[in-house]
Amino acid sequence: MHISDGILSRELLIGTNLLAGLGVVRGLAVTDYERVPRVGVLAAVFFVASFIHINVGPVSVHLLMNGLLGILLGWAAFPALAAAFLLQAILLQYGGVTALGANVLCGALPAVLCYYLFGGGCRRAVSARAAFTWGSVCGVVSVLLTCVGLVVVLLLSHSENYRVVAKAVVVAHIPVCVVEGFVVGSCVAFLRQVRPELLLPPVEGRKSLGGEDATEGESGRDAEGMS
Amino acid sequence: MRKARLDWCVVLVATAAALSCVTAHGHKVGCFAACEGRTVSGYAWLGGGGRPKNVPVRVLSTGGSVFLETRTNDAGEFTFEAPCRAELVIVIDAGAGHAARFVVPAKDLPADLPTQKDPAGAGSGVALNASEPEVPPVDCEENPADEATVTDDVARVVAQQIIPLRREIQALSDRQRLQDVLGGIGYLVGIAGLAFYFLGVRRLDERSAGEAGKRTQPVPGREGTAPLSDSADGEV
């Protein structure tokens, strides 16, 4: 998924970097004191998850975990993924540094979309099985959206033969969808049982992960103390 | 403390799982090429350990104009004849956003090749995108009399010895190392820690300013009750 330098046109590079920068600013605005360790831990989880590979014929694809980042971080997925992608580009030459914006957009936009689509369902799940279902659907959808984003970016750069490549990318990521559906579903079910406050909406008066003040909150119990 | 330990357990388990797969990586494509006389041969390789088959290979000048185009074979290798004694930029486009480039310096090519007519090239920057507007191929002019001082046989034998060494050196430098992975995780933890510290300092300042304000203004109905306690006190 990591896009290298020199693939995208100059206009596309500028545009994607600007949009990703806006997303990072929005994400930093909703990251307050209690959430910083969570952002750091999940950025490290993403960094490490992209080393877990699944070999699909001639292609080797890696786990993404941006569905989990979306549910747990919301807009803060942007700075987390920006840091992780930047370090991968610098230290490991995965993807180009100029293509950082495009890579961050491909990873973080699906995460934020999944936060809005599935975050509420995961929070209000009535049973472990419901939480697993919501989480696994989120995992599958986030991978598919990432593939769609990658294909859109490549098509916009007017590179030849990318219809064929688009099909190949989506087909190659189907095993990733399956694995991530299972992993994210298990994580959500596990967190619901062990640390449900990670999934709950923030306390009244605090900025929620979507950026707006939460109007509902757990009475008498606040979200502080999360590390 | 138990909650903090749970988070770090998750990261450690994920790290252990990933480090067991550190050898396999499908994130990048690389390229290596060397010349024997006028023939430039090389191969492309995938980070996951295979070779990209039948992918386009473009040979560009430093100015961006195209010398020639070819494709890798079923073993991921390619061969072409150098048209000029100029710096050749070999670009491999393996699809899905992955590309690699390798530069063959002009001094590796034999001295009796023609030199490039316009070293600046007609293009503006090296374009890896195959659908950029057509750029006319580079012209090579006849070399003014420049005697070759090394015989062809010696040059060929030396090249045969040197090329495997160069290949190994590049493989070494491109190898994914454990310390890079750990370094990346360390950076993330460090940045998060710094942000946590500075935000915590600001929060302490706000709290002490708020308490100073509360002391000067008695809150109605709260005299005699315990001050509001913050459950985050003492928790890291």
C-alpha cells in the first residue's frame, strides 16, 4: 500500500499533502492529555502490524489495522498514522517521503469514516458477540476503503494499466480483510469486556474524538485514568 | 497501573508477532544493474523475496528524457545496450504505487560510446510516470577521438569480479534490520511521551491557576466540603 516517490504527479502530491496536513491538525486538536498515550500506543500498533504479512500468490500484503485505530482514536488517527508512515519512510524506505500525504490519506480517511460508521455500534453493543460483529465489519470495511483510496489515488495520477492493478490490489487484500475482520472484532469484544471506557464516548464537557463537545456522558465516572 | 500494563502488553505481543515476520516484507521494490562493456544487465526484486515479472523498465537520462524502454523477463531480469556514455537512470514500475530507481554512472560505460548530445535533457525532472507527454529520445553524437586506455578483455574480467560484490553491497544496505524496527517504535514512544509531558505541564499550570482562583472566590454551598478531587491524580 505504501506509495513510493515519483509515482504521483506534482499537483496530486501537493493536494494530498495539504489534505493530510489538515487532517493531522484536526486530529491534534482533539488529542488532549489523557489521549496522548493511547495515540502513541496505537501508532506503534499500526507500525508493527504492517510487518505482519500474508503471502497471496506472487504478491505479499500486510495488515493495516486502521479500522481499530479509527474506532479508538477517531480524528486522532491522522497524527498517529502520519507519525507511523513518516518513520516507515525514513527508517525503512517503505513508501516515499513526498508521497506521505497520499499514504496518510489512504490510511486515515478510512479510519475516520469507520469511526463515524461503526464507532457508535461498537460502543452500544449489548453483548460480546454484537461487539465482535461490529468490530469485524469495521475491520473489513476499513481495508476495502483503503484499497479504494489507493486505487483512486493511482487512477488520478493517470498512470497506465491501473485498472488491472486496481483489480489486483483489491483481490490481494481480500485475505487481509478476513484477518483484520477477525482481529478488530476480537479487539473490540475484548476491550468491551476489559476496558470499556476506551470505547465509551467522552465525558460531558470534554472534546469528543469527533471534535464536538459530547452531550452525553457516564454520570459520575470520567474517562480520565486511561493510559 | 494495571491498565497501563495492559496497553504495553498489547504492544509487546504485537511487536513479538511482527518481529517473527521481519524477514518478509512486501512494501518496496528494488533494482540493481551493472554493465559489462556496453551491455547493461540487472534485475528488480520485491521486498517479499520475489522478482517482479514482466514489469516496465524505463531508462532515462538525468534530465528526464527517455533513452529506451524494456520489460523484465520471467526472472525479473532485464538487459539492454547502453546508447550513450551518459548517466543512466533505470526506473522500474512494479505497479500499485511501488517504484524503484537505480543509477548507472557514466564512467562505468566504455569510453568508446558516443556521448550524449544534450546532457540537460529535454524533460523537466525525472518522470517515473509512463503516461507523461512524449519526450523525444535522446540524441547521441559521435565521440571525438578518445582513446580507450584499458583493453576490453581486462575490463570484462574485472566487471565479472566486481558485479557480484556490488550486488551484495546493495543487498546489505537494503536489508531490513531489526534495529530500524525498534528505532521506529522507540521514536513513536518518545514522541508520545514528550507530548504527554508537555500537555501534563500545561494541565498542572491550568489546575494551579484554577485553584488559586477558587481560593479567592468561595463557591456557594461548598464551604466545609472536601475540595474537588481529580481521579487522574497520581495515575500515569
